[in-house]
Amino acid sequence: MLLRIAISQFRPCKGDLEETLSRVEHVLARVKALETAPDVVVFPETALTGYFLEGGVREHAVGAHALLEQLAVGARMVIPVGDFYQELKVITRTSDGFDERSVIPVRFVPMTGEIERQSP
């Protein structure tokens, strides 16, 4: 089976979830209009908060349950679930709830800052 993946690079609106979701919706509309739409669209890890390495994530973090409630019927969310050892799960919104399936085991790799320490 061929899996088509699209990687989105866009500018989130820092701390403004509603505006950022509007921008995500615009990206997804463009993807849907493609002649051959991808099976998966990947967004940056902190795409919804707009915060990257600056801190402030906790103040604007949105939990997976809040995001699931916003999914339209037929939409999917792909997320890692667990602590250090995780499973990559695909959760699909159905007309009567959610369908959840595990895809593969994954592992959280914390950022150590080693590269920055080695840079001249």
C-alpha cells in the first residue's frame, strides 16, 4: 500500500488558537483540492500554540481531548500516546464516537542540547 504524506509548513498565530485553526483549515482546504490528496498531513509539533523554543507552551497548550471534540466526522488525528515508550495512534471521528487504532510503537526522544554545546 502506498501512503501519501504531505508536510505542512505554515506560520501559526502565537497564542491565538482560533486564528491558527483557521490557518490550518486553509492548509487542509488546499490539500483537499489537490488532484491526488495525501493520506496524512503532518504539521509541526507546536503548530497549534505557535510556541517553539521560547516557552509559554503550558499557558496555551490544548489537550488531545479538546482537539478530538473539534474533529469532523471522518477526520483523523494521528498522535503519539504514552510517556517514554509510546504508540502512534490514529483516531477517526465517526458518527457515533471515535475509532482508535494503534499503528506502530514509537519512542519519545528528549532534546538534550548536545548539538548546541558542540557548535563553535
